[in-house]
Amino acid sequence: MSDKENTLDEEFLEDELLEGETQEQKAGDEKENVEEEKSVEETLSEELANEKDKFLRLFAEFENYKRRTSKERMELFKTAGQEVIVSLLPVLDDFDRAMKELAKSDDKEVFKGVELINVKFRETLKAKGLEMVEVNAGDVFDAEIHEAITQIPAPDKKMKGKVIDVIEKGFKLGDRIIRHPKVVVGN
């Protein structure tokens, strides 16, 4: 072969080698791009997962806040009138004493009028959640419910540790006792 042909063959081989190297570089670059894309995708998905987690935590915290404030507000509404109702309890006691005295009176019309006012007053307070704590003579004394004013010797052994007399009625507002019944206990 001639020198010219050898040179051409060598140039052709060099071109093919360069082309092969270029293709390998391109393939390597594509792999790097794919890896970069995966790492970018992975990074973005991790960031998205973190943001979702933050959002869910914030949402749960807000729901707990709403529930807590709603509960506090309901409790406030239940006991909002407590102060007023507690101040009306002596008036209720006075009505009871007035009813006892008017029952002894001969004027039945006055008794009926005061009785109607008394019933209406009690029903209004009952609608607001006021209930009387039921205590009768002979009930077992419970320090959680009753307030012992004094102790007297029991008339018989069966009345030891029991309520002998109720001095002042007790009342509940909802589930809470706002005035404990004042009682005399036998010992």
C-alpha cells in the first residue's frame, strides 16, 4: 500500500476512535445528567415530604387549638351565670321562708300569687341549669356533698354518722355543686 493510503486509513481510524470517545463521553454525560436528575427529583421529593409533614403537624395543632378553645368556651357558657345565680340563692331561701309564713295566713289569694311567682322563679333558674341537691334527714353524711354545721348526740344508734337536720339547702349548677347543703350530723 502506498503512504497515501496508509495515512488515509490512519486518519479514518483516528476519526473513528475520536467518534467512539465522543460517544462514550456523551453516554457518560447522559448518565451524570440522569443521576443529577434523580438526585434533584429525590431532593424535591424529600422537601415535599418535609413540607407535607410540617403541614400535617400544623393542621393537627390547629385542630387541637380549635377543640380546646371550643371546650373552654362551652365551659364558660355553662358557668357564665354562676355568679348571678349564686347571688340569687338567698332570695330563693327567702321565698321558702315567706311561703311557710304565708301558708299560716288566712289570705289564700296572696299565698297563691306569691306561690306563682316562686314557681316561675324556680323554673327560670332550673332552665339555666340550677338543681337542688337532695338531702333528707337520715341520709348518710358525705363530706364531699354535705357541709356539717354542727354535731349533736344521735337520738338513737341508727342515726350515728347520718344527717339529723338540714339547715340550708344545697344547689348544683350543671354537674358542679355551687352551694353545699348545710346539715346537722349525729354522733
